[in-house]
Amino acid sequence: MPKEGDCTEFKAWNKTQRHPIVIYADFETILTKTDEKKGAKTRILHRHEAMSYSLIVKASDNVPQELLEEHDIPTESILYRGNKNKTDVARHFVETVTEMAIKIEKLLKTNKPIVSTDKQRQSHDSCNLCNLCKTNFTFDNHKVADHCHLSGKYRKAICNTCNLKLQTPNFIPIFFHNLSNYDAHLIVTELGHDTQTIRVIPNSEEKFISFTKYVTNTFSMRFIDTFRFMASKLLTLDLVTPGLENFRETAKHFVAGDMPLVTRKGVYPYEYIDSWDRLDEERLPSKRSFYSSLKEEHIDEEDFEHAKLVWNHFGCTTLGEYSDLYLKIDVLLLADVFENFRDLCMRTCNLDAVHYFTAPGLSFDAMLKLTGETFTFDGL
């Protein structure tokens, strides 16, 4: 809490730099039926067991493809599903992203020499104001040519003070939708597989805003909940993302004829999948099998027809294959929705949302940056 008389202004110039690489991920689980009591008023109806996960590594346009290949960082969708003899899905996920994070740290240490055109050099020489903080260059705070260390491309003229703040990120963001209420419980218990530090931002005794796991002494994985920026179901978010041009990641993994089927939230029988054996079933479950006891409702006929159409169009032969497809699409849609949100933030206030944990934190910095004012805390 600030003290009376404290001043605040925008200083987070490093957050104006788009993070070069992010990861989007999700789990599917087996809901084992149970009937347990927890306290006087709580009953536990299901236990969640991690069944499969999917993830996609999203690199910005400034990251050369050859650099990703050199460091063996995949950009194709990754999917892993366990079975009744191999149930360590959450641990497999943690081991996979840890290995990726170590590779990404090495990639981010790349420092290619600056490459600029004659026009860029002329523009740089004639510039008198820092393109970030808008102050005049001085002898003590001289002009610097900012460039992307991964591609070598010239970006803009900035002052030395801002240049020192534009450090290479020391974390890789890993995004889940509704992490706090769901996926976090699957992941956290598996993060203690080594002696590296774990840091948590709690929301309550049972829920986390975010948590961070160090993979080396200087680099970490930061798990962030997209729901804390867009507090709505992914289905609703898909519906407010019109136009196939906004589904860039999804379009990389499916052909044009698939897109009408995969650019909407899928239909999934969450509670029906209550054992590993369910995944071997060779037909789509009946409409009543999609019932949600949490919502106390059945799916409508339109959703069931969509499920049948997806099953047939993609040639699913087992419920496990249908589940894999559903999960893959879910993660790609999450990537597209949040990448569009990042683009919007960069256009409107030149801030990258992945540097923040919640929408209020992002909004507060946007206010400071766009007003350019220094605010004084007058007390409560």
C-alpha cells in the first residue's frame, strides 16, 4: 500500500516490448465418480485425473524460423494422452514445458548485430526525441539504436535510460483459460520435482492468481490465467472474434474446409468420460451422455448435431480420438483469442498483456502511460 504523498508514473517501458515466445495449453481429465463429504455443506461428486494435454508454442514474427529450428523448439500443436497403464499425464506436461523453457532461455540469449536500411539510418540520425518516453536526448541520456536481438532488425531511436529497461524477458508465459479454478490443481503438485524455486501469487488458500517455477537460477515458467483478462467462457470469446483472418493459429493446422467446424467451441461429454476405458469406445455417446450435473442441463440438438458432424468429418474412430481433436482445437482457439487481445493492447496502448497477471494491472499501467501524468497518493 502506498503512503500518503507517494507519487507514481509510468515506468514499465520493458512491457512495451512484445514477448517473443509464449505457450498456450490445456488439459482434459477423467471425472471419476465419488460421493464424499467435505465439511458440513460440501459434497465432492467427481475426482479429476489428468488424461491428456495439448500445447502450442507461439513465436512472434520477429523470431526467425531457423532460430526456432536451431534450438529445437516446435511450433506445431503438441498433444499427449495417457492410458490406464500410463497415468502420469500432469508430470509429463511439467517435464515437457520445463525442457522447452530451458531451450527458450538459450534462444533468448541470441544477440544478432543490428541491420538497418539507409532510410532507417537517416530517420535515426534526424530523431531528437525518444520514441518511448518522448524526452529529448541529452549528453547524459544519449540516443541509442534499439534493435531486435533475435532478428537483428532495427526498431527505433530511444534514449539510453529506456534502452537499459528493454531487457530480454527472463520468463516464458504459459497460458491456460480458467487456470485458477481448474488446471492449477493438476500442475502445482508436480512442480516440486526438483529443488528450483516456486513462487505463488495466492488469491485464497485454495486458488492462485499465478504461480512461477524456476527452471534455472535466472529463468522461469510463469503460469497465467487468461480468464483474469477475459472473464468469460472460451465459447463466448470465440463468438466475438469474427472473421477467419482472426484465427491465424487454427488456420495453420486445418484446411479451409475444416474451418467452419473448428472456429467455434466444441461439444464434449465431460462427465461421461469417467474411466480410461471410455476412450476406446468406437461411437459418439448419446445426446443424454453430454448432460452436465454442474449446470443441470443437457446440450441442445444443434450442439449434438455439431458433435456428430465433427466426428464424421474428421473420421474419428474412437472417443479418445474425438477427445484429442476437441482438446487440440480448444488450445488453438485460446491462442487465437488471446493473440488478438495482445494485438489490440499493442495497438491501443503499446503494452503487451503477457507481462501482466490480471486485467487491472494492465489497465492501471495503460492509464499511467496514456495520460502521461504523475499521480500523488493523498491517503484513504
